Amino acid sequence: MTRGGEQLTVPAADFASYYGRPILKPPVWKRDIAGYLFTGGLAAGGALIGAGAQLTGRPGLRQVGRWTALGGVSASAYLLVHDLGRPDRFHHMLRIAKLTSPMSVGTWILTAFGPAAGVAAIAELAPRLPEHGVLGLARRLAPPVGDIAGLAAAATAPALATYTGVLLADTAVPAWHEAYPYLPFVFGGSALAAATGVGLIAAPAAQTAPLRRLAVVAATIKYLGGRRMERLGLTGEPYRQGRSGRLVRAGDVLLGVGTVAALFSRRSRVLSAISGAALVASSVATRFGVFEAGRVSARDPKYTVVPQRERLAENRSATGL
């Protein structure tokens, strides 16, 4: 609208920035970190399942859980160091413990979890050792030491499963930052689902009854957090649209398929394997979807500008300005 040739309204924003550059610098993390998000969760879930099996007398499931934890944390360490570029950078992060830094806290969690998970898994080799001599002594000592290490790994597992959600939310990336109340729940549920899937595939069928119940728990936690995350408004858009949205939806569908299949897999090894594969794939899709959603929101200025303007308008309205 104009009056006397003077424009009275502000032109619609096109959300451009200087020289066409994004307002925020996109995350420098490569897809190694998306893989790290998955393998860290898998390791944490494996440790929890291994400890639960240990306490309930399920040796086959305990073994699968412990080896899953060791495999997951080993892959996590490799992916993290590969993304950092030089191994000594990981070592440098151990020079100081900074409670206000999710990266620092996460580094120490990984450092505490890894050796405990390793000792617990290696203890599973004790029955293969000779019964006499020095190795015979190791054969007798390994199981109790492994039990202690397994419980120690399980004690740090919840922090390992969820701290990555806090780490992402602590950045300025809109889709991650605005989802800070929900990302730890999404990652925690996804971690349990992945480890449950491995257990359904590899553990003896007679010992997998708890896993079917755990699949339901994992799906519930993940769905509740995920639904709230996708309803964030504009900043939740990358979780619903584009490539990142397709990955998130695929994770949801696979989680539903895997959970339902788990409930009906009591007498079918084939159905257990299908369920397990779906649960593991669900966790992979979810982690990569969340990672990609953050990258999308950092590249498009609207995800930064519009929420800022809305908050500014709310503050002015509240103060009567």
C-alpha cells in the first residue's frame, strides 16, 4: 500500500544474507558423526541389555549384549577420531573436564565406558582358556571381573545414549537447538531399539522374552519424543520435509514394523531376525535424519530469522512496547 508515492509496508523478507551466505555456519561435522550417534547409542543399549541379562541369568543374551557394547564403542571411537582428523585431538580433550561442555563430558563418558565394556566382553572368552596354570587362574577370575565391569558399563550407558542429544542441542543450529527437551529421549529410545534388534537377531530364542518388552518401551520413548520434536513449528519442518524428513519417517515406520514383529516373534527365528533388522535400521535412519535436519536448518536463513522475529514480537507484546 502506498500514499503519495511513499511505501508504508515493509517488503516481504526473502531471508537472504550477505553475498548469499547462510546466517549460521553449517556444522563442520561430516557424516562420520551421524554414524557416531548411532554406534554410541548401540553400545549403550548393548551394555544395558548385557547387564540385565547378567542379573536375570541369561548367559547367551548377556554375551550378545556385551559384545554389542564393545563393538559399538569401538566403532564410535574410530568414527570420532576419524572426524577429528588426528588421534591426538581426542587425547587433548582429556586434558580437562569441563562440566559445562557437552563435548568434554561426552569424551569422559566414552573414556569411562569403553574400558569397562571391553573387560566385560573379553571376560566372555574365559571358558575357552585352559583349566590349569596361569591361564586357568585367568579363567576363574575373568567371570566375576567381567560381571563388575559389565555393571560399571551399564551405569554409564544412559549418559552415553543421551549425551549426544544434549551435544547437538547445545549448538546454534535451529532444528537441534529448539529440540533440546526431546532429543535425549529420541536418542535414548533409538539406542534401546538398536541394541534390542541385535539381541533379537543373535541371542538364543529362549532368552529373548525381555527384548520383546524392551522393544515396546524403546518405541514408546522414541515416539513420544519424536512427535513433540516434529511439532516444534517452523524449526521442526526439516524433520517433516525433504530428505531429512524422509529419513525420520523411515525410522518411525521401521520402528513400528520392528516392534510389532517382535511381539509376534516368540516362536519364529525368521520373524525375530526381521524384527531385529527393522529395529537396527530404524535407529540408523533416525540418527542420520536428525543429523541431516540440522544441516538443512543451518543452511536456510528462515529457520534462524523467523523464530527470532517471533520471540522479539512476543517480548514486545509482553512488555507493552
